[in-house]
Amino acid sequence: MTELQPKCNPEGIYSVKRACVELGVCHRTFMKYRVKGLIEPINPENVVRPKFTGQSIIDCWKRLAKL
């Protein structure tokens, strides 16, 4: 995880790959965060291509920074 808060647009929509880049983690680590409930997709019914808001990425980073 990056030490600096992600500078993504809070109103933007991001793919898993782009969310991983913003958080500075690999795909497997990102999926662990998702399983633990640290980040939720905006389209949970689409398991093939989940999308995430920039605000959810920032919120996830803040939760992880507190650990």
C-alpha cells in the first residue's frame, strides 16, 4: 500500500486494475481487502467486471492507514 493518500477523483469510476494502481497493491491483495469488506464495488451483481468509486478507494486507504 502506498504511504500517500491516493489522488483519485472521488466521483470517478475505477476498474480493479486501476484501483490496485491507486492503492499500490497487487490484484491478490486487493481481493483480500474486498473479501474483508474494506472496499465494496458499486455494481456487486457484476462479478466479472466490478467497478469502484474513487471515494471508496480513498476510504479503503484511510481504513488501512489506521491499522
